Amino acid sequence: MNEAKILSDQLESILRDLNKSALESYLEAKDDLLAMHELKLSRELRKIFSTTNPIESLNSLLEEDMRRVKHWKNSEHFQRWLATFCLQSEKRMRRIKGFRGIPALWVALREITKQEIEIDFEQKVG
């Protein structure tokens, strides 16, 4: 992770002098990029997580299904139907490339969140 952080800082320095707009875009994504590096994602999962295509695909399917409903009683009613439509849409979606790497991702996320919880606890107690 240290090497990625060093390279990230170097890129930030170069962009600061070269292109302010590119720097702003990079700074917006920097934490996410470093997190993906820390998770050691496979190439396929990095590609999936660096695009909005999967969520846009789901949104398109949901829009298709939900357009028939004309009235929602309240937000709880809406959320129940949304969950139902998401489950139905799952059948029409393709498996993501690199799905076999998801168990390793799960383990990495558990480790990171465990560390963050310990750090937060130490800061609050200390």
C-alpha cells in the first residue's frame, strides 16, 4: 500500500502543475482507487468496480418494471416494491466477470473493516 500511496502522491504533484481540472477529478477518485489497490482485486473485478455500467443496467431494468406502478402509499411501500423488483431483475442480469474473486474480496473487506473498528475504538478510548 505504501508504494501505491507514494505513486499517488507523485501523480497528484504532477497534475497540480499540469492540469487543475485533471487534478480535481483525480482527487475525487483517489481514495476509491487506493482502496481498490488495497483490496488486491482481480483485473476483472477492478474493471467492474471502476465503471457504473452494472448499476446503470439495474436502474434500467428497475425503471422498466416500476413504470407500471402509478401510486406509492409511502416510502416504506416504495422500498418493499423496489426490493422485490431488484430480486426479479437479478434473473435477467448476467454474472459479472471475475465473480469467483468475490469470496477473496469478502475476506479482504472483513479484515479492513475489522482494522478500522479497532482503530476507531482505540481513538475513542485513548
